[in-house]
Amino acid sequence: MGDCGKICADCGLFRAYCPGCVTHICLIAKCKRGISFYGTTYPKAFCRLRDYCHSSGVIPTNFVIQDLPMLKVRTKIKLLRFTPVIKLTDKKSWLWNDVSLPWIVVRLSELIKNKALRERVSSIGFHDFLGFDGKILLSTVMEDELLDNYASRDYIRIIKDTQPDATMTPDSYTYLDDPLCLSWQQTMKQVKLASAFTELDIPVIGLIKGAISKQIEWSTKKAIELGCQSFAIPSRELAKLKLLDGVAATVTKVLKERKIDTQVLLYGLSYPFRRRDKTFVYSGLSWFISANKGYYYKGMNTCFITDTSVRFEECHCSACKGRMAYALKDDEKSLALHNLLQTIERFI
């Protein structure tokens, strides 16, 4: 008998989608032992896992993925080692007049959360809205609460209206402490949503998802089957949990087995993960978030701008032009540019 209440030998999920109770991090396993989490598995009437505790079902619906269609455009994306994410709602992050930026990344989540912004951008497209003549990559990585409300047709409509130069496939949420059948459902749902992207006339980057190595490997293979020539890993949380190395190794192993030589974008990471490995390129917004909070970048270090170690130090980058760090205290745009230039330097 598993912690979920099912007999493993009689369960169609066993082995294929669940290894059995080899770990006690599963929330159902904890709940069975009397450990509940308010707002997640307690009160039980609201727990989204309750259907899996005593379900007599064998394999949940929608667990089978048919053969995938192929993308219209099967082109590699060639990014620099660091590509900044910008804020559509804050022009202080629009720095392409100050530094050469072949690519920038914009976030779909900003459009979803701001109807007026979405209507404005959809009416004229990203390029005219931003006044940017480089290339624009649309990031589909977003908060979990936004994901369940978006179907394939919603993604396609916004992409066609806003006209980015490339897009990631849709995001999904997978948690280490969920029963594996749930993370499999989310991983497979993401692939099904991605199959609709075959009608787009722009390059599509395969967003790799999964809670365990088997799911990550499966997700990578399905992105290849779809025709993706470039790939992305949402990396910020993985890096915090010290799981990024394992995920990156799984993805690169699959790419080597399939003899695919391409870039892997570590999205949400603004420092070198594997400095000598040119397979990985990076993208993030921390340079701008830090500037808004009064933080000053110096190489790999981050200091508050009034810190005695940097406040009287002169910098001769194109943002500072010989000014001391403290002089940028009330000049957020210059501080943001300084941080962006320092971030780009990290990868040279």
C-alpha cells in the first residue's frame, strides 16, 4: 500500500509515472502521516490533491500524447551570452539607445495582468510600442496562478497580435512535493499547448519542464520532436534550490544524444552558471530590479549604493562617465544602465 492509499501493484501509474514511495517529500505522504499545510493540503475540502488520495482511477485522463506536428519555422535563435529582460511598463529599462542590444526579452505575464497594456501593444506590435529595431523574444514564463486561465488559442492570438520575433513554448507548473502523476500531467499539458505553436511563422524556443529527470528528458525530446532548434530552462528557482546543475545536465545529455548543437537559454539567471560552457546563454531582469532597490553592481558583487566599499569609487563606464557610485543614488536610469553593463561584462 502506498502513502497515497493505493496498492502500487494494481495502479497503472506505478513505474511509468510513479516510482512508489521512495521519498517522503510527497505532500500526500506527509498528509497521511498527519502533516498538513494550511492553504495547500488543509482544509482538506479545498485540497487540490484530494482526488488522488483514494481514487480508484488507473491513469488520469489526457496522459497520452499523440504524434506532434512540426513547427513551420525550425530556426536556431542566436543570442549573446546575456540578453536583458525589460519591463514593458517602465521606460527606465528601455536602454537600447545607450547600449547595443541585438535581442531583448519581454514578458507575456505583463500583458496578461494589464488589459490596457495588452490592448495597446496588440494594436501596434511590440516593435512600434517600444521603438526598438532589434529582435524581441517573448517569454511565456509566468506566475502559476495565471497559467490555468490560458489555452492554446489565447497564446496564439496574443503572439500574432503583438508580433515578437521569437517566442518560448507555454509554461507549466511542476512541484517536487506533488504526487508524480500531477507533475506528469502538467508536463504533458505543456507539450499539448506547445503543439498549437506549429501555426506560427516565427522561431519557437522549447521551454523545458519537469519535476524529475525522467520528465525533463521527456520534455526535451518532445520539444525536439516538435521541431524546436533552441531551448530554454526557467532557472531562477532551480538555482536557489541547487537543482539547476542536474536539470542542465539532463537537457544537454539529450541534445548530445540527438546530435543537436544549439544554445540553451537559462532564463532568470544573471550570473555565469558554467563559465566555460558556451552552450548556455542567459537572460534576466535582476539588473533592473536591483537598480530600483538602490543596489550597485561591481563585477560579480552587489552592494547597496551607499555602502562605504563603493560609494566613493569612480566608474568610467558609459553610464557613470567618471562619476562616483553615490552620484547615481537618485539617477535610477543611469544606475540601471551601469548594472546592465556590469552584468554583460560578467559573461565576456
